[in-house]
Amino acid sequence: MRTAARKPLFYAAITLLVLFTTLPVLYAVITIFKRESELYRFGSNPFIYETSPTLDHLIYLFTDTAFPTFAVNSIIIGLLVVAITVALAVPAAYALARLTGHWGERSGMAIFLVYLIPPTLLFIPLFRIVVALGLANSIWSLVLVLPTITIPFCTWLLLGFFRSIPPQLDEAALLDGCTRLQAFWKVVLPQALPGIGACIVFAFSLSLSNYIYAVTFVSESAARNISAGVPTELIRGDVYFWPSLMAATTVVAIPLGIAYGLLFDYLVRGFQSAGAGGE
Amino acid sequence: MNAGPDGALARLALALERPRVLGALMLAPAVLYVVAFVAVPFFIAIALSVSDATVGDPRIDTFVGLDNFIAVLGQSGFRLALRNSLLITTLTVLILLVLATTAVELLARDFRGKRLVQVLFMIPWAMPVSLSAITWLWVLDSQYSPIDWVLVQIGLLGPGGTFGPSWNLFYLGREGLAIASIVLVDVWRTLPLATIIVLAGRLSIPRERLEQAQLDGAGFFRILFRIIIPALAPVLTVAILFTALLVIGEMSTIALLTRGGPGHSTQILPLWAYLKGINSGDLGQGAAIALFLFPVLLAAAIVALRFAYRAGKD
């Protein structure tokens, strides 16, 4: 009886929660297909289409703005950052989880502290380094610098995954005559693939979402990425092209939201094994 | 017999079997990278903050002691930025604590459509912060805000309405409302992360303990306040720390929503550091502003993580 009475209440609460997180995005989606005459008519209902919807703004975004350039830059930067992150974080996390003994097991806290150093603290000196290396105004500046955010985060996340793999697996492989590297490569790594998958998604989206580095290091349109390009170039002075701006934000938000949502349980597990317990 | 290279290779292979050697080798690239691009810039930031470097003359050659910090403290923009950074972060975290604990109680259960709910719930965190700021900018638009439209429809806004005769509330144009709007956006974008962290702790509470309490006749709120919240204290601390650092270090929300205005009433430290350091070209002052809260943040982080660690061990 009690559960029957509570069920509608539970679903009402869930609906409220989801409405809170999605309403701005839903409203953005509605806006994309509105004609400007209706959008800027005072007092018109913002949630429905009083005149027929249009695809013009979506087409405009992809054909008449620099958005495709930003998107391509973001994807190139993201893929390279992912590659660097995985190449450096996976061995580091394995070493800390298995090879460096007591000292490595307790390093989780220190690694996370590195991730938590706000970019606002580092952007001025990093800008100087970027200029000194001749990388200002190119996407390579971001490829070089964004792993400062992704490597600590992914090392910490993977540390938890490697710890949750029983050490007996490595030991059995060593007894079977594998070298330590082979044990890592052939036995442990396949077990950690879900964790590496989560790392790839996070490294990609963290690289996509950084704003302060992108806006400081790059001021040429051709090298801008989405997070800095959309707010600085699709808004001209004080003129906001709302429908195409909303198209730009939702085109990015929806695939990323799906990826994060599908990784929800991995994330919770990552915090269970590596983060929340401390160390 | 060419024993030389073979001998060297064999010795290398042997060395790689020693955990400490292999461990150091696997760790080295990541450590070197972090030293080069986090530790070195961090010390450059400290050096800049006690120098007279500008964009025009970026050499760190004149030691000026604490002059930059003193100059910065004298600016009214800085004092407002400091106050707002602390105010916005505190308010955001307090609201998050309530919302995240509630969301966790909902998401800890199994129900139909859970996958879809998880996807929709994660969107705010998955979106790049600058893009969520733009989305909110449109929701809070001075003329066409849909919130205003709803308020007008139910008679709270417009001529004769409770909130005044104007058709709009101008969310980002009035100091108090602007701060509230920014807190709302920050809560919105950090709620998924806070929830995930707290959920990780919630799912670690042994189910038997909750069932036993239920059998003993404890009601929902009694279980919540006597068992769940005390058991969650360490993860709640971690959640506070993470979200607070994410909020206090982010400038794009305010840079896009209010540009620190009206006046400097919504100015925050990161944006002030950016305006001074990059736009006005005073690298020394910019670095001083960025560094200003670091000792506080570091101390808070260590205390919080220590507490979480110790509590987690019990």
C-alpha cells in the first residue's frame, strides 16, 4: 500500500528534477526552428510555434558562419588531447596502482589536487609559454596545454579502475612466464577497457569545454574552437543571432549529454573506488 | 658471438622486471608533463605577481615585493570581485547540498526509464560551460525571457502585477537578481557532478543497514537524518570541495552573462584577473589577483580531503 501511494510522488519528483536540468536546453531547441518575425514579436507564446517552424537558422549556422571551422578545430584538438592523455595517464595510473608500493597507493589525493588547480591561476604564465614556443593563435597551443586538465583527472579515474582489478590476475600472468610489461598489456589492460573508454569521453569533453585557455591563447577566427568561437564570433557586438546560437549549443550539448548519461554508472563507480573514499 | 647488445638487452629486460624501475618509467612522462605545464607555470605566476611585468615589457626583472597585491587591494573592483566570488560560491554550494542529496535519494532507486533520466540529468555537466552560459543568456533575456512571459500570463508581472508594472524583470540588469541568476546557472551546471559524487557514497552504504532500520520501524526522515546523512558526510565534503573549486575558478559564466556588470556589481576574481592581466596588459597585477585565493583554496582542499579520508577509513 505504501509503495503504491508513493509511486506517483516519486515520479513527480523525478520529473521536476529532469525538468530543472533540461528546460533551458528544451527552450533552446524550440528557439532554433522559430521564425524571427515570431521570435521577436512581443507577447507571443515562447513555447509553441504560432507560425510554421523553419530550418533556416540551422542551415545558416552550417553554411554562413564559422561554426563548421570551430567544430573541426574542436574535434582535432579533442582527438589529439585524448591521444596524449591516454598515452600518459594509463601507464601512470597502472604504475601508481601496482608498482610503486605504499607511496603510489596514497597518491590519489595529490593527483586530484593537481586537477583542482583552477586554470585561472595558470593562464597568464601558460600564455607566456605558448607565446615563447610560437604557438599563439594556433590550435597546437590548446593541444599542448589542455592535457594539464585531462591527465590528472584521467589518472585519478583510472587509478580506481586498476585498483578494482584483483592483483592475483597479474601474479598469475607472471607465474605463467609473462614479463611485467606483458602482464600489463595482455592481462590488466583488457580488464581496464571500460575505464579507458570513460577516460576518452571525459578527456574529449573536458578539452571541448575549457574557455579561458581557448579565449586567451587564440584570437584568430580560423584557429578558434567551439567553446571560445561561438560566444566571441557568433555574437557580433551586441547583436545576438539567437536561433543559430541555440542551434550551436544544442548540436554540441545533445551528443555529449548522451555520452555522459550512458557513462553515468562508470562515473559513480569511479568515484566509489578512487575519489569518495579519499586517499 | 655478439654478446654485447644481447647482454645490454637482457639487463634492460631484467631491470624492467623490477617494479620500482618499471613503475618509475611508466610514471615519468605524466610527471614530467605536469611539472612542465602545471608546476613551472605556477611558479612563474608567483614570480609575475611580485614583478612589474606587463604585456609590453613581459620580462620578470624587477622585484616589486607585494606592490601588486597592495595595488590590487586598493581597487574597488577587486574588493567587489572578492566579495562576489565568495558569496556566489557559498550560495551555490549551500543550494547544491540540498538538491544533490535529494537527487541522490531519487537516483539511488531502480525505476523504469532510468537510462533516459540519467542522460537528461547529465546534460548540464556535459555541455561546455560557455555554451550553457549562452543558453541561459537567452532564457534570462531582458525582453524575451520565457520566465517573464509565464509571470505575465499568471498575472504576477506587468501592469497591476505583484512584481511591478514593467513587462520584464531584467534578471541580469539588477544587482541582486543578477547574483541570484548567476547562482542559479552555477547550481544548474554543477548539480550533476555533485550528485554523482554523493551517489557514489550513498550506494556504498550497506543495504542491510537501511533494511534493518526500516524493520526497526524508523521512518523515511529518521533514516535520512540518522543514517544516510551522517554516512554521507565524507562524500558531501568532497562534493562541496569539488564544486566550490569549479565555481570559484570559472569565469565564462559571468563573462558572458553580465560581463561583471551592472557596474562592477557582479565582478568576480577570475574575470578581474583576466581584465587586468590580459585586457589591460598588467601581467603582475593579473597574476596577483589570480593567486590571491590560492592559500585559502589549498588549505580548504587539504582539510576537506583529510576529513573525507579519515571518515572514509572508519
